[in-house]
Amino acid sequence: MDISPPGATAWDDSSNNVAVESKKVIMTYSNGSLSIPLWFFRNQPENYKNYIYWADFPKKGPYSNEYKLSVIGGTVSFIMKDGKNTEGAKQFLEFFMKPENYNKWFLGYGYRYLPVLKSSLETLPLYKDPNDHNIYPSKFYLERATADYRYINPVWGKASYGEHIWSNMVTSVLVKNVPISDAIDAAFSRLQELSKQYGE
């Protein structure tokens, strides 16, 4: 199973991959990453074909409850309205999101996650083989994906990614010795201000 070894002093983002590739573990949920099957696809094609399987989550939970499609992780780009160079940011994103540019980044990233553009899905080599038992099913999930409210709700985006309210709240307690109750009150007060500002 995917666990940190008892004697490990560190377990970074690539440790799951290393553990599987060195045969120290036989199964990992791999954080939704496709980088493990990709490594075997490129380096050990026979093992990839015969022993590596990218399995779906169970259809039912421990109490026979049906699982719904869930978000494992998402990476987004957004531009703050009050940014210093919003037009320049828009131009960069327009350039970056063109398939010929986005695919270069995606290939360099080692197919770690699913692409967000259907145009990329149609042109990236690993997603074109219907007989591939590991990679191809990802197209099925991409077509069912929905936007996560954390990335489309302006209050949440501003609070979490713009002003870092939650991390600043913790920092104020640990570093500035602000009483916990005061830090919480300040964070929620700011959330109320943002809610009024954005009409939430």
C-alpha cells in the first residue's frame, strides 16, 4: 500500500513513484497522478503492459454507498481585478493555453495529471490509443469533470489565493503571538467584507 516507511525522514512528492519503481510497494493511489504508469510505459514497456494497472475508484463505499465523481486536484490560473498588469497577464494566458504551447509544458511535466483542454487530449500521444488499459480511461474522467467551486467562487479565490487569509491567520498566532480568538475573528471579519464586496 501507499504508506511512508517507518524509518523515512522525508516523503516528498516523488517518493511514491520511487517506491513503486524500486518495488518497495506494490500499490499506490499516487495522488491522481499518471506519472507512475508513464514511467513504466517509457522504461519498462513489458511491465507496463502486463503488471501495471491504473484502476478506477470503487463504485461503492464501505457502507454500500455509491461514490460520485470527485475532484482529486486541480491547478488553475486566474487574474485579480486589481492586479498591476492584468492585460499582460491575459496575453500570457492566451499564449500559454494554445495547444502547441500548452502541450510542450504538459509533456515536460511528464503527464503527471490530466490535461484540461480537449484540444490537448486529442493531440497528446498517450491519450490516443483505445487499447491502452492505463492512460486512455483518463479521457472518460475528463469528459465528466466539473469546475470546482473553490476556483470559480470569487470570495474563496480572493481569500485563499489572493490574500492567504487562512495561512496568515495561523502565522499571526505562531509568529506574532496574536491570541487565537483575535486571529479567528479577524479572518472571519475579512471574509464578511469580501462577501459583501463580491455580492456573495
